[in-house]
Amino acid sequence: MSIIKELEKEVEQKISKAGYKAEKFTFVPSSRPDLGDYQINDAMSLAKKYEENPRSIAEKIVKELEKDTHLTNINIAGPGFINITLSDDFLISSMNKILEDINNNIDHVSPKKIMMDYGGANIAKTLHVGHLRSANIGEAVKRLARLLGHEVISDVHFGDIGRQSGMVISELKEKYPHLPYFDPTYNGNYEEIDFDITPEELGEIYPASSIKAKENEAKMEEVVEITKELEEGNKAYVALWNKIKEVSIKDISAVYKRLNTEFDLLEGESDCYPYIKETMDKIEASGLLEESEGAKIIDVKKETDDSPMPPLVVIKSNGGTLYATRDLATIHSRMKRFDPNEIWYFADNRQALYFEQVFRTSHLTKLIKEDTHLEFCGFGTMTDSSGRPFKTRDGGVMNLKDLIESIKEETLKRINIDMVEETKREETAEMIAISALKYADFLPFRTKDYVFDPVKFTDLEGKTGPYLLYSTVRMKSLIEKVEKEGIKEVSFHKLKGTNDRLLALTILKMPMVLKKSLEVKSLNEIAEYLYKLTSIYNSFYAENKVLTEEDESLKSTWTALTKLTFNINSLLLKTLGIKVPEKM
Ligand code: ARG
């Protein structure tokens, strides 16, 4: 348990010693730092419950609190707000405990088994900006959930089948009609056909096909037919599609790697095929499946709905599966193979209604257990300064690789990395660029759209990834310098000045920030917290000359403070999936 949580428990006990029990106990950082560090707001609600004057309740509580040596300057403000200040001794011993083990500043959860579905790249298309946030946010939430004690299994859930595959195969047929895949008389081994395609070419195939299919009915019919045959196991198409999958997954995985995003399972929609029959049997057995114009649908409306809730189409009128069928079968497969307590999905806000339909269907047809929790974690769009989805200069969808490269270019305009060893410069520029991209993505609350301004977010000043990296690297180099010059020991002895104290108090808030972030599955609070902690540290750094300080115990404390801030920054940046360079 975190130190601050322990203190909270202690305070709660004092209140019950004073003779009161609050329904919902509130021990929170003070909104009036001039009056105290923390405040207790319960006297007012207790007054109602116990029919007593709030001030007199507050006075009795204060009497108990005064017995606690951790607390000083206990005072009552207004109708009965109790303000307390944490003693320097308490702060010093707390900081030493946290320096010794950072777990003393983390509140662990009661562990659950959680499956996380994020990434969601589509094989037929190059990885573009639309999938960026799913990777960034999903990865960070996974790391956070693990840090706080959950067991997490992550799955990329590639879009690896469906109409997009038909589009690609149909276009390849048009472009390379002589390939044996399209020769009905071919009776050789499809796996041995000599055909290669580059990710770049693949990137052009889908858009070209999609435009044609929109304008040309016959082309669309062919796409639908090929999709169906592929699903039904046409050997030629399966072999060709596997080849495309291999090329594409390799390419997409390389971008995920650059984004420090890792998956436990690299499965796709098509991996649910062996489970479709069982899934459909279960759905069928629920008796809820209806026929509608040849398709099979499920009514998921509830009386309490106050916005439209259309039925979910489970099987297409041509008997084929759709996105929903595959999500349902994937849920069945996940339950069967992993039996998770919860499944969290990270996808664009626009899929909210769809997921609600899928979740209701899963509950209604008992694909999941009564208490299995399915959650949709939607995210907003990254836009350019005009509020439109981030595009290339000529208006095309921005490819993620190009985006990363362009941010790297911006980074190098603003940040001089000449002091970095030549062999490490490329890697360092990449880390800074990724930090800019990721941090900008975490700052707004998950569901909000936000404007990505490449100039602003690559700046070394302000709320940016590069600012955090630069400051963190500087902390590290200060610690190294102090240690190199020789120091007897590094720990907290005394606090001097407002920034020392403020840093310690801010450090104690970390458990709360982590807990809240995980609750809402958004990283914005961690992003803000990192900025705040780092800024306070930088004010402290500007004010004090740690390296040349002659008072040994002060030098030891300040080095410890630097080390602790560095440790926290490193941990939180790592949790966000942001790598810190050695030097910059
Ligand atoms: N491939 C999908 C898309 O691009 C995202 C997948 C989200 N996850 C899921 N289980 N449906 O829209």
C-alpha cells in the first residue's frame, strides 16, 4: 500500500476514534495550499448524519488528529473544513521509503485477468494515422494495468479478412492476370508460386481497387465473390492472401515496434474461423436470432434506450460472415481459451454503437459469463490545425511511417543532437520524435479530438515529450556527476525551500494519479502529472547548485530528490511507452 494511502487509513481511524463514521471519507490534497497540504471535508456531512454542529465535530476530530505526530498545523476553516500539514519528518521518511522501493508509492489493485484488443491495423492497407491512437493508448493502458497488478493479455486483432481482402485480390487479378493464382487449370503447388509484392505496392492496390469498386458495379460484384470464395477456403486465394498477409504484417509490425507497441497475440479476425460454428450454435440456441431479408439479425434494443439501437446483423444474406460475426466468434474464442474477467477494446469513437451492439449480443446469447465485463474505450481523432483528420499535403491519408519521419525532421530542426555520439544520433532522434508524437496523443482526455501541431509538440519547452526527455536526461547526468565526484550516501535528511517540499508533496500524489488514469483508461492525468513534477524539479534545479553544495546532508538530500524524481519520470515514461535516451 502506498504511504499516502496508509496515512489516509490512519486519519480515518482517528475520525472513528472521535466517534464518527463517514459514509464516504474524503482525504484530498488541499485546495488551499496556504492552509495545509491535505484537507478532510467530512464534518459537514457528518453534521447531518449525527445532527450536530459541524464545527464541534471538526474540533473533536482535530483533537484526535493532534495525537498523530505526522501531522502539524491542524486547523479548521469555514464551516468545518479540516486542514492538515504533513510534518517535514514524515515527508523525509516517506521519501526515503519511496527511494528505496517505488512500490511504496503505488496502490496495487485486486488483480484481474484482462484481455486488451488494440492496434487493429488492417492488412490490406498501410498503417495510417487512424490507427495511431489505438496503438499508443492501448499500449500505455496495458502497461499501466500491469504496473498496478492486473494480468493482461494483449491482442492486435488485425483486420485480416473481409471485403478488404477481396479488394486486394481483385486488383491483383486485374494487374497480374497471368499469375497461376488466377488460372483455373493450374494444378501445381500454390505455395511455391514465385510472386513478390512490396509494402509500397500493396499500399497502392487497395485504394485503387476501392475507387474502382465504388464506380463500377461489376468490379464490386467480383470483390464480393472473391471475398466469399476466400472465406470458403478457395486454395488459390488463400495462398495469395497468406502471402500478402505475411508482407503486410511484417511491415506493420515494424511500425508498431517504432511506436514501442508490443502484443502478446498477433491474431487477426480470421483466427476466429474455427470458432464460428460453435459461436453460431450458441447464438442460435438463445432463440433470439431472427431472419430479415435473408440475413440473420439480433434485436438488442432495451426499453431504457433513448437513442437509436438498431439490430445487429450477425450473418449476411449471402451466408457470409461480417465484422460483427468475427468479433462475436473472437469473444467466444477468448472466453474459451483465456476466460478473462474483462475485455477492453480500443478503437475510434465512431465504433461505439457497433461495440454496444456486439456487447449486448454477447450478454444476451451468453457468449460470455454473467459477470464478464466488456468495455469499449473509444478515442477521438487527431486533426490538423483546421480540425480535419490529419492528412498528407496532397490530401491523402497520412501513412504512419511518413508521419514519424516528418516529426523526426521537425525534431532535428529544433533540437541539436550533436553532443550525442554519432552512432547514436539516429536512434536518439527517433526516440525524441516518438516522445513528441506519443506525449501529444496522451495529453487530451482519450475521447477528445485534438490538433496535432508538429512544431509545437517537438519543442523543447512546454508540455511536450522532448521537454520531458531533456529534463529527465539532465537529472540523470546530474546524479552521475555527483556520484563521480564522490558522495558518502544519498538519502533524505532535511527539506529546505518551497520547491523541496512541493516536490515531495507532488511525489506523494502519484498513486492517486495512476489509480484515476486506470479507472478512466486515459493517460491525460499521467501526462499532466509528469509535466508538473518535471517543472517543479526544474525550478528546484534552477534555484539550487546541487553539485557544489557544501552542506553534506543537504547535498545528499538534493541528490536523493533528483534520483527519486528521475526514477518516477523513468517509470511513468516507460509506462507511457516512451523511451528515454542516454544523452541528449
Ligand atoms: N480493424 C478495425 C478497424 O480498422 C479495428 C479493430 C478493432 N477491434 C475489434 N475487435 N473490432 O476499424
